[in-house]
Amino acid sequence: MIFNLIFFLSFLISGLVSQEAFAHDFAIYKEAIELIKNNYYNPQVIKKSFSEYNINTCKIGLSEYDSIKCLIQKLKDPYTKFLTPKEALQESRRIRTVTAGTGIILDPLNPVIIAMVQAGSPAAKAGLKSQDQLLAINDNPVELLSDREINNSLKDLKVGQKVKIDFERGYAVYTSRIEAKEIEAISIRSKFIEQNILYVKIDDLLSNKAYDVFKSIIISQNKKTKIKGLIIDLRDNTGGLLKNAITIADYLLEKGNIVTIESLQGLNNIKAKSLAIYKGPIVILMDDQTASASEIIAAALIDNKKAISIGNRTFGKGLVQQIKVLADDSALHITVNKFYRPNGKEIHKVGIKPDMDIKDEREQLKVAIKYLRGN
């Protein structure tokens, strides 16, 4: 009898504790619901997905974070997502352009050549220098790797991850093992090609000041050598900040629509402000990883007859997310906008078809150079 009483009391107490924790913990769940309701671009989807039934069902037997993820799944929008505090912190570092890397900056046109080594970086401390030539990365000979594989081998690393690099300097061969550390990411690189053609590689649009970096590159390079043709390489650029895309497009357009944005408030046509800092011919290089913000740049230049495009159909992500930080430092990516090309066509799940569909990466560049020579 005593055992039963103790058991009953312990069960009752644990039940009260769990109910109290449930009530306390699920404040984040409620906060997440309100943020999504008040910011998601499509109210009809919210009305259907965030029914009282779904809201209550997602709390049954799940932790608070899993309950948030459960409810978000009802939206059937892969870009609206929940980040734990740890994941949110990692992402904030990426947006501040802090990444785990070696400090090796490769030649944008010939990625087996080191164009620059960032001062104070692991590569600099290991003794690597500009113009060193890569022979192998983690025992994989570079001649067997694509340009994409070479670049990816030296970025998107984890702090503490070690990379073995064999390289040549002069006629001597060296091996270095470099441990990745947090460094400032460099996402825009440029180089002059023959006949005053400037090649600009934009790896991503995450930095808050990417548009400033782009502007300074165009202006400074134009002072060195008059730019008569511009190649903007958006291959493997999965996007970034909307402001970067709009402003970079603005720097290349004299007039016209840049993008049409749909939100809870309706449609908003963003027009060029005549900020053009370069008015010559442009070629856009793009592929199936060109997505989101980079697609805005491509569509703006193509639809306004400012550039031709070479490569493959783009990814087709026409949704814009905004990051909302919750009370416990977790965060939400909420789809707040859908965007359309200047010609009114959708990008989402459709992508942008290039003017010249060419699969081979090196051939794409050759055709771009040939085109600009004649214009």
C-alpha cells in the first residue's frame, strides 16, 4: 500500500513537472508559430497548414524543437526551416563571411595555381605562396579533379580538419598538411583575360558588403585597364542576400526592371536606379547550381538585353527567406518573398535557360571570350 502511494505520488509529481516544463518550453513553439504566420509570403498556405489540429498534433510526444520542425513540414516548403541555437550560430558566422578554411585563394581561371595566400592564415603559416602550383589534394592528383572538385576540396571545411597538399614551386615539390581554422571568406575574385576582358567569379552573395566588393573590383580594374568585355561567373553560386543581387544588377543596368517581388503586402517592382558603373557587353556563365540571388542577377541582365548567358539551365529557386531569431537564440528561415523575372516569368522550379547551352565548363569560357572579342 505504501509502495502504491509513493508510486502514485511520484507519478503525480513527475506529471506536474512535465506539464510545467511543457508549458514553459513550448513558449518557443508558440513564438515560432506567430513569426511564421506574420511573415510567410502566402497567407493561404498558412491558413491551410497551421490549423488548430496541426498545431496541437505536432506537440504530441515530441520535443519542442521537433514540434516546430513538424509544423514547418506542413507548409511543404523546403526553404522555411528551423535552426537550433548551435546551427544558428554557425550560420551567423557564414553570413559574417567567417568560414573554416586554409587561406588559399585559387586562380579563378586556373584553379591549380594559388593566386593568393591570406595573411595570417593556416596556409601562410605553412609557407605556401602565390604562384605555387597544386599537384594533389589529400593524395588526389589535381589532373583527375574537375575545377569544381579542386575548389570544393579547400572550402566548406570544419575547424580542425586537416588537408594534405602536394605542390610545386619552381622545380621542387613540397608536401604540407594544413589544419583548417576560422578565417574571413573571400567570395569575389577577378582577373583580366586577353583583349581587356575582365573575368569576375562570384562564389556566393552571403557577405553584407558583397555589392561593395563587386563595385570596387569593377572600378579599380577599369582604372588599370579599360574594360571592354565582362564575364560574370555565377556557376556554383547558390545565392545569398537579396540586397546584394539587386544592387549588383543595378550597377550593371542603365534602366529597366530588376525583379518583381511578391510578399504579404502584394507585388513590388524593383527598377534600376541608373547606377551603372560598366556599360559594355557582358556574358553570364551559369549552371544547375546557380540559384536564388544569383538567378536574380542573371535574369535582370538577360531580360534587359544587357547580357547573354552561357552554360546550363539554372537551379530554379525563386523564394526569398528572412532569418528570425527566437528567444532562446534558435532561429527560423521564413520564406517572405517570391520573385519573378523582369519579363514576368517564374524562376521557382523552372530556372533560367541559357542563350547558349554548353555542358563543358572550359568550353563555356572559350565561347564567352570569343563572343566578347567580336563585340
